[in-house]
Amino acid sequence: MKKINFILTISFIAIITSNIGAQAVGDVLIKNGTLLTITKGIMENTDILIQGGKIKTIAKGIVATPNMKVIDAKGQYVMPGIIDAHSHIALDVVNEATSPITAEVFVGDGLDPYDVGIYQALAGGVTISHAMHGSANAVGGECETIKHRYGVLNPDELRMDGAPRTIKFALGENPIRVHGEGNGIVPNTRMGVEQVFRKGFSEALVYKKEWEDYNKGVTKAIPVYSRRMETLRDILDGKIIIHCHSYRADEILMLMKVLKDFNVKKICFQHVNEGFKVAPELAEFGAHASVFADWWAYKFEVYYSTAYNASILTKNGVVTSINSDSEELIRHLYHEAAKTQRYGSLTDEQALKLITINPAIQLGINDRVGSLEVGKDGDVVIFNKHPLSIYAIPQFTIVDGVVRFDLKNDPKDMRLDIDPEEKMTSTYRERHQHEEDKCMEGVFEFLFESNK
Amino acid sequence: MKFKKFLTLALISFMCSYTYAQGELVATNCYFIQNATVVQKPGTVIAKTNILLRDGIIKAIGAALTPPFDAKIIKADSMYVYAAFVDAMSDAGIKKAETRRDPNAPKPSASNPTLEQSGVTPQRSIVDVFKNTETSVSDLRSIGYGVAHVMPDGQMLPGKTSVFTLSKNKTSDLAVLKKDYGLYARFTSARGVAPSTMIGVMAKYRDLFRNATAASKNQKTFDMPTTKGMARPQTSAELTALIPATEKAQKVFFEAPKTKDIYRAMMLQKELGFDLVIAGTSQVSGMASAVKAGNFHVIQTLKLPEEIKEESTSDSTKTSKKKTLTEEEKAFEDKKLQSYKTYVAEASNLAKMNIPFSFGSMGAKTKDVKGNLAKMIKSGLSEQAALSALTTSPAALLGVSNLVGTVEEGKLANIFISDTSYFAEKSKIKMVFVEGELFEVDNKPKSEAKGNSKLDIAGTWSYEIEIPGMTQTGKMTVKKMDSSYSISVANNTSPNDVEQATDVELSDESLTFVYSPKMGGAPIKVSFKIEMEKDKFSGTVTVPQFGSFPVSGAKIP
């Protein structure tokens, strides 16, 4: 038995490191399933063919060619891969908590393809996640949209090429606690948070003019290069989508006002627990919202919340998604979406949109993923029951036509890199017990370190 | 009469054979190694030949040579002569920088620290810091090394590297072969100030390199006589020190221990365009094809993880121990063994893929080097490839191929004599020559020499860890058990939290153990490494993600 396990492990490692990693796209034919296309209704007993990583055909009775991988999804449900718009998996670093503005850092520099959390997310049907900077700073770092191509060892192969740039902003208690209370600098109140944005944007405009003058030949000396200012300027130029950690209605309105003053339009609020209070204003601005299904009261600012939040926002015309911000919650986002049917009576399609096409819109990737349409990426998950049913369990999760999760056939231990000096057998590693959401990861060490 | 003449001649020649070397009277600086097997360079072996060393140079090699009158003859029948190794990456001769912060100094601004506080000191040179009297130098020399490429100590940009000769008692300006040869770069973040994480460090690199290039250009523009109306460019010592790297005039030795670090170093190289050397890696495999495509030189570490022995299924005495493991644990042990084997096979993988690489000893214990090489060779690395990575490859990397790396006429007299082929299991190095200076190697096992095993460390000790801005104190109780020690540790912040130390190991050099206090919920792994004396100790404490701090303690009577 030990020998078989041994052989399985070796062959698995060999497969992972040689085949799947190198092969970023694949072909697969899924037959006889009930297709939940999200945008074009439900198609019963229909086949879907993915070739070269793209959805090639959706029709009944597609004939398989020899050597093609075929999955029989008879009696099962096929939907687009779930997209999590707020996540911190596959990252070595979450928070550079040293300054209220850290627009110069990029979490994509710290991608960790070895994180078994990616596999666990695949087991929950999630094919894409938005790997984000934490919420320690008013202006955090740039984030990265990643595809869960678990098995690749080169971090570049996790990136979703062509996905728009995004950046993390944070309002409220977190930046206040880290910088005002922690280091005695602005911001120490919500008023301060507003001024951090205004000051940062104003300085970016000055920086922009400095470089324009140099490029036109008005000045001779090359101006100082600052990655921080470059990114702030790119936000002002509309090149980056802001994703802003926020809870209270007053600060949500505040940020929309600031953005209006600086003519910035692309914003998706995150958590936005009091979004239900300002749903019409959010809709009018064109701001999006990515919320928890039912997670609140872990901080004072998260006290005034409701499980009807997602439904209220949806019915007011705000593009809404449900996210996890947790490597545990990401494993059952389909159940989180289902909660909106109990709290708000959303239809099946409205509920499923919250975890597919809507987060895709919020990440600017809806032309490529989020629904089952010919030409889109072959990101698909097959459920044994309807995904909004409490009995649903993902059977296969496919990314770019490559089966990355196979409930029945995958080996038990899916870790890619084992430290030979590791003592723990379990895949549960010592993780810091985060006090509230994962957005504050890494900040405790920083505060402990610098505050004595 | 004839006898008197003979005596006079003998007396004169006897006196001539004494020469002055550096003001010291030495017997001779001329050596004649007789009848040895000379491994001239990897793949070229000359049997039964002689080598003449004089004035620090390999003067001649040949079977027909005869010893000059003033040469000390070394009978080397059945012995092997090799070129002394060149260490591509070392921290020998450097004492770790003191991390004690002045408690009266103003606290550095977390968001706006000085460049030095951020760990950016690329202008620093170690030429005056290197001391060849340090034991690390003699330890390295006694395992066959003659030249070392030494890295400065610090955080993200600790300074410039220099190449030193591992001679004795030379002042540092005489010991240096190449001053400020390369730029040492790391992903280590600063403590408590920006950049405090690896992504902050990457952003800082982008800013620094771009601004260094701009500073250089601005200075050139300003210096042109036709330029009018331009203020004098402001620059700094740090930016000026980075300019050679930005212009590819100086190699950047980027410390990249694991696959992800290599990936990040290569990403920066693609963006910023410097001449990258991947330094001190233990795990190329995941990025091997990208490394090959970029044609980067790799410095592979000689450190290997703790050995995991393969359990032979036929060994019945061992299976009784195995029965207590569950299915899950057995599978895990197999996975660990496979991972361990991958690490051991890394060097042979580099050779198979024709990726140019050298060995670096930094991080490895000198007593483990030969054994680790043997493991790598057993795992598929050829002796020839191993020898190249120890001699000709690092010599070429450091631009000293004309001086060292092979046993050839005209090169420096950097060789060692081994009683048999170096790669034989029980071979011992008898003598090491560095620039013609002879060092006999003492092969007595260290434990007898030190005698520290007699030290009784049982008792109650107080300890003090110096963390910048605070001091963590506590007590530990050491009890002697049958074959090892049991240590229970408490700390004064939460005195009721008494923990048993794990991984306790006492060797002649130090006592190491791991203490995991539960500071506010999650346990923090604190690794102690201390040198024990009769009633006091000192050493370092390492906490993952924080770094290393000095610790000292005294026995409580």
C-alpha cells in the first residue's frame, strides 16, 4: 500500500511538473449536462466543447474526436467557473503597511503558485480570484487577477494575461488604526482618510505635469521617478480600476465625491456593508459593489449590516457580486450566493450572476469569462446538483480547458512543494489566527515590530 | 681543506634557504611537490609528476623536474594535487553587523525612513571589514579553499562584494584580489520601516534603479558646456553606487534561495536590464528553463536540507518503528523524501541542462561541504562538473581565471594536497597552499579539541533578547536527560506561559533549540543558537519573518 501511494505521489509530481504546468490550455468535451449559461438561459441536455482553452461549440450531440478528453455530465449542472472578486490566496505578502499610500507596490510580485489554497478554491468551483493587497493603507498596492492554474511553478503562468489593472483602497478603521493610532500620522480619523486621497491625487497631478514638461523639452533635468506617483497618475488617467474596502455609508459617499472631483469613474466598493443605505447613489455613480453574504459585527464599523445587502443592491441596479476574502469561504461561494434567495428572493439567474458575470464586470474581464458563450475562456465547473442547492458539490473544475480539479481521481495530498524539514503532516499549516478579515494580514507583525 | 669549503658552502646555502617574507623569517618560499597525481583542471589528470612553487607562483610542472637547492621537498607519492577551490559566495571573514539600536535615538519614520534605515547601502565596501584572522577564514581554507567572494551583511542592498585571498595575517588591502567587484542584492526587507515586505522591496528596486540611471544622465547633461538653465542635479552616494549596475558595468549578485526568489530576480532583470547572477540558490528546478533561456550564471549553495534516510523495506528492525505511523504520515514521509531528493539532485540538473553554475559555501557548515558534495555526486552530478563548479567556473565568474582555478604554470600557487582522490569517501586534505604559503590541515575531530562536552549546562538561566526598541527577557531551566537535555522556557511578558523547547541539540559549537511562545494567540517560532560557557552564554535568536537578534544570558545560582 505504501508502495502504491509512493508511486502515485511520484507520478503525480511528475505529471504536475512536466505536463500540466507546461500545458496552459487544453481540450475537453462535456456531454449531456444542463448548461447554466448565465447570459443565454438554461440549456438542458447540451454539450459544450472547449478547444485550445476556448469555448468552441455549444450544441446538442457534439461528436468527440479520438484522443479527446470527454466528461459525461448526464444529470449534472455545468456553469461558468466562479469568480471571487476579493481574495488573498496565492500571495506571499498581503500588506505593505508602512505608509498611508503604498501605490508603488504590486501584490503580483509576490505570487505563490505553491499555495494549496488555490487547489482548495478549485474544489469550491472557483477558477479566477482577485488577489488583493490588504486594507492597512488608504491607498494600498496594485492587485492581480489570477487564474487558478494549479500545478504551474512559474508565477507568470498564474496571471490572467490582459486583465485590467486594479488597485486596493481602504476606508475606515483599518488605515486609521495602522497609521493614526499606530504611528501618529495622518489619517487618524475618517476626515484624515479623505485628505490622504485628495493630497495623493493632487501630488500625482503635479508629478504628471513635471514629466509632461520634461517630455516636451520645457525642462532639461529628468524628474525624479516615483512608482507611487506613477500609479496614482494612472488611476487619474482611468487606467486602473479602484477596489475600495469600505463599510459605512458616510465614507462611501465621501469617496464618490472625491472621485468626482478628480474625474475618476472606475470604482468597485468592497465589503460595503452599509451599501444598502446608499444603493441609489452607487447606481447613479456607476460604482460596483462586492459584498459578503452574511458576515458582520466583527468591528464597530461593521455593526449596521443586513443579509439583504446583496439583494437590495441588485434590485437598485448596482452591479453586485459576492466575495469571500477568505481561503475558507472561497470553497463554498455557491452556497453564499444561494443565501440571497432566502434573504431578498433573488431569482436563480440573479443569484448565479453574483458569482460569475458580475465579478467579471467588476474586474473588467467580462469579455472573456463569466458566462458560457462561444469564444469565451474554457473556465467551467460541473456540479452534481444545481449549484444553488444545499446538496451541490463541485465534481470537476476546468480552467482554460484543463481539468484542474477532479473530485474522484485527484490524489489525497495535492501539495506541490514540501519542505523536507517540515514536521506537520496535515495540510493545515500554522496560520495566524486573524482577528477579523484577512485584509489585515501581516500588519500585526509590522505593528509589533515597530511600536515598542 | 675540501671539507672546510664544503662546510662554508653548506652554511651559506643553509642561510640562503631562509628568506624574508613580509618581514617574517620563514624557512623558504620554494616548495617542490614530488611524484603526485595532479588534477590540473577538471578532466585533465597528470600522473606521477612534480610541481615547483616559488614566490607564490606555480613555477613549473613536469615529471623531469629536479628540486632546487632551497626547495622544501614534499613527498606526495599516491597523493592528489588540486587547484584550491574558489568560493563563489561566502560570508567568511565578516562579523555580522550589530543590530542593536540606540534606545535614545529618535524612532525612524516608518513611512519616510532614510535610505540607510531602509537597508539601502549599496555604496558600502567590505574591504576594511574583512578580517582573515576570523575562524571562518581558516575553516574555509582547511577544506580546500584559497579564494572567496565575500558578501556584505545587511538588508536589501548591503553593499559591494569583494574577492579575497584566504591567506593569513595579511592586512585587508593585501588580502583583496578584486575590490568592490559586484553589487549584492537581496529581497530582505527593513525592520519596522518601509520597505517592510518583499513587494515593498521590489517597488524600491524599481525606483532606485530608474533614479540612478536618471542621475547619471542628468549629470552628463549638466556637464555638457552647451547646457544652460539647468540646476545642479541632486544625487546621493547610494544612487551613484548603483550607476555601474544600471549600465551593466557591474554584476548584480541577487540572493535567490528558492524558485520564487529566482523568478522575482529575473523579473526585475527584465524590467531594469542589469547583469544578473542568481546567487545562493537551493532550488532552481521550477524555473530551470527560464534560467537557461536567460543565460544566467547560477551560484548553487553547498547547503543541503537535513538528510532524510531512505528506509529499506528489508530492514526488519526498522519496520517496528514504522508501524506506529498512520497511512497519512507514511505518505507524508514519502513526499518529504522525494522533496529532499530533488534538492540533492539540483546541482546535477544544472549540469545536465548546461546551465553555467558555481558552488557557494555561504549558509553551509564547512564540515558538511564534502559530505554534501558526495551526496550530489551520488545523485548524478559528475566529479568533473563538481570540480568545475568549485574551481574554473567561479574563477571565470569572478574574472580571476588568469590567476586561479587550475594547476597551471604561471598561475598563483593556490593548490591543496589530498591523501587520495578528493572525491573518495575518506579522503583527507593534508596541505593547502594559498599564494605559495603552506597551511597544514589539522584533521583531528573537533569534539576532542574543544572539550566543551564536559560543560554542565543544567540549571536555571536568565536570558535577554535585544530586539530594536525593546528587550525581551525571560528564564529557562535546563535539565539533563539520558542522552540530551530538556529545556523549559518562560518569558517575562507572559510568565505563566512556560513552554518545552523542541529540537534541542548540543554540539561543541553551540546549543540550539526552538521555543514557541503563544504571544497573543498564534505561536511564534523562536530558534535559539547559543554558545554556552560555565555561567553565561551568548548567541542569536531567529524568528521567521522578523530576522535574527542577539541574545545573552547568565546562570542564576
